[in-house]
Amino acid sequence: MVVINVSGVDVNFPFPPYECQKVYMEHVVQALQMGSNALLESPTGTGKTLCLLCAVLAWRASFVSSLAKSDRGDRACQTFASGLDHSGDQQGGSSLAPSKSAVDAGDIGTARTGPRIIYTSRTHSQLTQVVRELRRTKYSTKMTVLGSRSQLCIHPEVSRAPTGAQNAMCSQYVANHKCMHKNELDSRKDELVQRVMKTPVDIEDLARIAGIRGACPYYLARSARESADLILMPYNYVVDSVARDRLDIDWNKDIVIFDEAHNLDAVCMEARSFDLTSYHREACLQEIQRIENEPNRMTFGAGTGEQSQVNTELLRNFLQALDERVKAVNIKGGSYFSGMGDAILRILDQSSVATGKEKSVLSEVEAARQYLLNDSSVGQYAPGLTALTEALVTVSDLEPDILREDFRVCVCIEIEKNDAGTLRQHFQSFNNRGNRTLSLWCMNPAISMNDILRKGVRSILMTSGTLAPLDGTEKEMGIPFQVKLENSHVIGAGQALMTCVPRGPRGVFLNSSYKNRDSEDYLAELGSSIMNFAQVVPEGILVFFSSYSILGKSVCLWQRRAIGEQESLYERLNRRKPIVLEPRDSSSFSAAL
């Protein structure tokens, strides 16, 4: 380990960093010191993840140390979350020192001693790589990783259920204390939380640690988040408002990191969009019928917290009117209608739901959904009411002006496969009143990003190998990035040669055009050229072909032995450097290597 000073912060790094790595860490620390956002591009291969982890954890350690040295020491650390002065956040004016109100406050707040780090990436496989890099550092931090029930559940029945049904089944088992794994976790929670936060763990480690003790990995991860200083999760958990609220995390003053953020804009827009199919609407009616068949339809719902009866008549009328309105949309000369986003309000209005009453309808839909999920006499998955709830939540949170500017409504004819397996459009009559999907599509990722900013986070760091042009990315994401970086590569200009080799050793043109690429003279010359390179290049050589077909023809020709030759070109090349051929089946690639 080496220690380098980065903008006044001592950073432990596994090896002497390259200049581009120092520059990257300087920009990370600068953003955190200012309490501002950063847009950081660094090419693949520059050690971006390792630099990001070391810089953020070093800054956090320095921050906590500064709190401990304040007038009230440990008290100041404990009051971080309840009273730290961030009046300058997002304007570059926050201080590393706690405010006087924080020091003097009687409320010690949370046990965390500094800002929490929410580290996100697109997939869990990418987060596994983050954990691998974290293990290379000197920093020991309390951390956990969050996943879904489909990834973590070990209950013999719930784990085999469809993904959507798992949530409902799990909730019911837990509410009735019938999940032996959740019960085991409850009896050993402190021990297991300490165990899982001892060393960096990925989602497989988490499942293994809990599983061998018969405890629930899913709830273990959520128990650990309460005291974790570093939480890893896929970034749709953060940008999706419904998923974010279910995490039950106080985001105030947290640091949110989006790694591999080149896909973030699409995820942000998808999180604020919905597709309500004819299947969903029909499922809603069937689920309402199941509720009506129950003698006792009492539930804690309708947003009052008091016990009341599910108003199935209101829901049935609403759904029938909504379905008629969707089918009445005039689709001309195609298979879909598209309009400005505020058209969704007109569809809801004409479905007997006045804009002012929409929240009451939403509360009744949610009450019916919770009844199906939680009532022990029913206890069934509610895909229709779940989809409807998410759709109404999306609409109810948006002002008409925002809907008009940043959303599009689409009503499209549904397409399904017929008995022959071919696609056909579902028409019931010439006027296209067939099965239809009602969609609301968000066209602006800034909607989700501003939601996160309004949570009071200290900094948002977006980083990837491909974010340029940064000004365009900043404008698209719709939040200010006071710190920006387009980093250079760790490989200098003097370490790489890019050139074109027009002829091979016998003077034959290396022309891989369509007309020439099957020529045996060309293929033989290509093989001879590769052989000559193999004799002078000290390590490996990576050769790209335009198709598997050309690769196969080349290898076939090179494996031929000319008259009088003891070895083919392929054999000589393989003796010089062992050859690995990429298989067509991607699942066999690892075995080939």
C-alpha cells in the first residue's frame, strides 16, 4: 500500500497510481469536499472503480476524523445525521465541520458517524466486481449488498414461486411468523449482522453466510443496512421511486454513486413509465371478484389507517370505464395512438375519475391489493392490482405541465402469437377496438434524478467509461454537476501503435473486402502475417475476424499442409503461441479459455 495526498486527504492505494488515476481521485475528493455533484468519465482499463472506492472511503474517514476532533468529539459524530450543517450543499459551500446546532443538540440521532455511501451499478455481476476491488483496499467499512427476493430467498416454497408472487407469499409468511428462516434471523440478528459486515461481501457471499445458518438472506441484508456505512445495490433501486421508498432509507446527506452510468438515462425513464395491458385490467376485475367472494372484506386501507371495507363497487366501475375509454381511443392507419403525456389525465377523467379524486381511487386500489396479499383467508398474488397501483402512483405524483412536456401517452393494439407461432395483431373489428395496452412513457431522465436530489443527498457521483460529451449528459440528466472530468487513458501515446498493414510478407494485398475475403491467396497471406507478428510480439495477440464464417475458412486453410511440409501454418503458429478459438456458443467461451 502507498499513501498519497489527494486535495488534502490521505488516500491509501494498493500501488503507486498513474497520473490519470490521481486526477480521477482529485475530482472525486473535490466534489465530496464541496458537497456537490460530479460527472466523471474515465476510459475502461484506468482502474476507475478502485480509484472511486479509495477516494470516497478516504474522504469519509477524513470527514469522520474531523468530526471526532471537534469540541464535543464523539457527540458530534453521533449527531451527524440529525444536525450537520449542509446549507451549502449543491452550491459548493458545505463545511467539513459539524454545525454548532449539531454539537449542542440533545438528540444524538443515528449511530452512523458520517455520510452513508450508496454505491450502485447496473447489475449484481458488476457489483460483484466492486466487492472484488473493495477487498484490494486497506479500508475496512461496515457494508452490505441489497438484492431481491428472487435472488436471495431460500424458503422452499417461496423461492420456487414466480417472481411477482414471491413478494406476496413472503409478506404473508413473515406477517404470520410462518417463515422459519425469518424467525431464525430474528433470533440471531445481531450476531449475523456483525458477521456479514466483517468483510466485503457480494450477493452470493450474503446468501451463503445466512443460508448455512438457516437464516433469511433477504432480510439479513435489510437489517444490515440500518448500520452500514456502505450499501451496494443495482441503480434501479434508487431511481425507481416505488423501490426507493420500500428500502426505508433516510437519504439525507448520503453520497449516491452511479457506476457504469452510461445506461442510467434509460433506467431513469423506464422507472417513471408504465404499460397497463388488457391482461392487467382483466386481472384486476378477477381479483376484485375474489375479494367480493370473501364474507369479511375489512382491511386497514383507504389511507386512513382505520379499518374499513374494500369499496369493490368503486373499483369495478373505475376499471370498466377505464377499459372502455382505452378501447374508444381512435387509432388511424396503424396499430397505435400516441399523444402528449397529459392525455393520460383525460383518459382517467373520462373513466369516472376526476383529477381531484384520483388519490382516493388509488388508496382504494392499494387497500384491495393489500387485502389480497395479507389476508390469511385469501393470500394470493395480485398482478393486476399491483400494476394498476404502480400506474396510478406514477400519474398522481406528476403535475399536468410536467406530463405535457416530458411524457407521452400511447395506446397500442396488442400483438400475440397465433397457433403457428407467427405474430398477428389482435383485431376484433375493423375499427381496431381489440385488446389494447395503455402506456405512459417518460422521455426525460431528469424527472427521476431531481427526485433523488430532493431527498437531500450530499453528492451524486455519475461515472463511466463513456459519458462524453459531458455538457450534453449534464443537460439530459437535468441536475447540476459542478465537477466534471474527461480523463485520459492509463496507456500513453508512446505505448500504443495504431497502423494499417497493406501487404503481407509475400507482397499480397491484405484486402478483406467482400469480393476478396474468400480468396485463398488473401487468407494464406493473412496467416503468414500473423505468424510473422507472433515471432516478434512477446506476449499474446488478439485477432478479430469480421464473422465466424471468415474465421472458420481461415483456420481451415491454415490447417492444410502443402506438399513437402511437415507442419501446417496453423501447427507452426500454435507451437509459437497456443491458439484459442472463440466458439460460436458463448456459454462455451470460458471453457475454451
